[in-house]
Amino acid sequence: MKEPIVVAEDLTFYYSGSKEPALRDVNLTFHRGEIALLVGATGAGKSTLYMCLNGLIPHLVPGRVGGRVLIDGSPTSEQSISELAQKVGFVFQSPDVQLFSHTVREELAFGPENLGLSVPEILRRIQHAATTISISDLLEREPAYLSGGQQQSVAIGAIWAMLPEILIMDEPTSNLDPQSSQRVLELIRSLNSEHGKTVLIAEHKIDAAAQFADSILVLNEGRIAMQGEPRQVFSQTEKLHEMGLVAPAAAELSFELSKHGYTFECWPLTAEEGIEAFGQLL
């Protein structure tokens, strides 16, 4: 059985001055090496959950916390922000928020420098991140003049240079064209499969992300509304619709066909599965 690396126990959080909790009684477990897809409408609590997992709550964001979060077995309340930064890396939705250095090399060095590492170790991490993320040819380029896909890769590389075990990604492809989106998602998949990193990803382009996610977590009004394997969650299409969400296109079409009496032995998630399943109906 895989080892738990992220655990939330009865997690509740009220922002300062708010009478309603942003998160309510959240219990979850993510295992080492897992890819979890977080789904929820705007205001569902995804951003608040991220801040609880990376320690911004309770260390920097004012509010009232109930329950606790454990990262690699230790409560976030008992670890400093710098300690947690070496365990949990966060990649923003827009790389413009994260990138500010004059060169990609400087961007990759920023995190390790702030950890107080030696110069040889910083140089090693720059090279390691550049090689792993396949951005060695960009090291002397200025991030502001890179394409959207390249900028997102650099943002991931900057976090990778800090060698976290957990990567949290907030809609990393939302501002990218289809080709760049595919490249970033393939990069995320390789970081998981080849390096064993735990990845928590919020992504509206669920058709692609659902193909390699191990689990789906659906947040609604600060609560966990659904949780399970992708096929299990996305087959409950009507319940998703009630929360203003949609399933992958193949699952949505299956749902519409089921209204007309068609049945499926295995609820399709991908286009390939859909073609096979719908072909059997002819």
C-alpha cells in the first residue's frame, strides 16, 4: 500500500471577519506518487485548500483553523514556511505571477538561494531542473519574452529546483493553446511517473487531465462532495451538473445516450474509449 503524504483531518477554516467557513470538515488523504485532480466551481474552496496544504494557512493568512493538515507525517502548524517550501511546491495559474527574474537561469536559482544552499548545490539544482524540465536551451533567455507554454515550463522548473515531494498546480494550462497545454500536461505526467512526485492539480481541461489522474476530488461550498477514481466520479454526471460542473466529453455523451435507454458496461472517459463504446451501439 502506498504511503500517505498529505492528510487533512476535520479541516475547517474561517477567513478573518467571515461568518461562513471557506472549508468545512475536510478529510482527505493523498498518497506518495499519486496524481489527484481537484475539481470545483469558483468559490468551492480549492485555493483555500492549497493554502492549507502549503502552510500559508495558518502561518501567513489570518483566520480561524479547525482540525489539522499533516505533510509527510508532520502538522503544518509545527513546520515553518521555509521547511514546507522544500516539501510542497506551488505553481500558479499564470506564470506572470511567479516569474520576475532577468533570465531563466536566475529564475531557477531563486528558490535554492533563498533556502541558503551552497553555490555548488545551487548550480547543481539549476542544471538538474533545466535537464528534467527540458528547458536547458532557455537558460539565458528572458522569461518575459518566452511563449506561454515555455513560461509555464520555467515556472514548474523554478519549483522543481527546490526538490519538493509534492507539486500543487492551479490550472496550469488555462492560458495556453492546445499544443502548449498538451506539452505541460505531458511534463506533469513525466514528473510523476519518472520521478515519483505527488501531484495535486486543479484543471478545467478535464478531458486531458482525467486520463492520467489516479483520483478525483470534487469540492463544493467548502466540502468534499465526491471523491474516488476518475471513472467512478465522472460516471455520476448528473450529480456533477447539480454543482455546475461537467464530466469529460465522452462521459457527457454517454450520459445523454443513457437518457434514451443505452447502457454501457464501462463508462467511457477518453475519446478512444468513447469511439469504441459508441461503435458497439450501432
